[in-house]
Amino acid sequence: MISAQPKSTILVACDTRLSAQALSWGLECHLPEVHVISVWSLDELKHRFHMEAPALVLLDEAMAMQAIRILSGFVEVRVRNARLAVLANELTQGQLSYVVHNRVTGLISRNRSLPELARELNLVMTGTPVAADEFAEHVQPGHDGFIEPRYEVAARLTDRQLEVLIRIAEGNSVREVASQLRISHKSVESHKYRGMKTLQIDDRVDLCRWAIREGLIKA
């Protein structure tokens, strides 16, 4: 007797309970072979990620800004087969750059029907990059199984510069950022200086305004 294969798991993470549950229920109807779990808080998302070892995490825009950096680290170190996808209508250039620098395989439009969304998520779970037409001007499917920025997005800030600037805009000191990223104080200062020069920003106040405007941190 052949035993049934265990179902793959998708974590659906939205910033409200209603959105997370509604999307999960819809996906269950079109992906009966998949176990779908809904979460609506960062703490629960991290807990479920470690408990379930999901094949895919689907995030709305708000949860992506909170969780994508953390999940990217989890995927790189602990659950290498997991895939990340973001469901969005519009993203600022800063948000888009932040998302695609964090190991995202799917960048999917909210305008998709449930059957279309299910088909695209199946592709993402196989490691096939999916980028919605709405974002095609700025991103493209990469050869390594992740969405990658086109030249004009990547040219502004490096991955490390963006990460350093976000952490500083969140209120962290240079010393704290160095400790968090496990790099030298001098390296943080260099990334900060070069990033702010690229953005033509002179001080922390303007940096915070830029990060809020780009949707990278909350006001």
C-alpha cells in the first residue's frame, strides 16, 4: 500500500485577520492539494514558519515591509526550499527595490482572479520566478529562481546601502546597525554616506521622511 504524500504548506500573511482568512479560504478552493494557513501578525508568522517549514509564504504589501527581510534570512539559512511571494497593486520604487533584494520568487498582482493566482503560486512553488506586468518596467525574472531588479532600480542603491539606511531611519544608531548586520562600524558609515549621497539626503530627518514616503518604515 502506497502512503499518501504529505501536503505542501502555504502561509498567507496579511496585515488584517479578515484579509488573511479570506485569501486563505479562496486559495483552498483552488489548491486542494495544498495546506493553507493564514496569519496576521509578525510574531505568528515567524512561529508558523519554523513550525510548518512551508513551501511558500505569500505576503501582502504591509506584511512584506515588516517581514520580508526576516523571512529572507530564514530561507537562506534554515528552510532553503521555501519560496517568498508578494501580492501587491502598487509599490514605490523604494519598496520595490527592498522587496526584490530579499529573495522573492513571486511578485504578483492583486488584480489576478483566484484561479490565476493559484496557477501563479504553483509556478512559484516550483521555483519559477513570476513578475506581474505592472512591475515589468522595473523587475524581471532572474536565472537563480528569484525576481531581480532591472538596471534602473538597482542603480540607485546597493542592497547593503538600502538595508543600512532603513535601519538608521528606524532609529538605530550606527553602532547598533553594525551589531545587527555583523559588519564594522566603518562599513556602516560608508554605506550610510554613499546611500545618502545617492539620494541627495543630508541628515537623518530627511532620511526618515524619504523612508516614510517610500513606504519602507511607518510614520
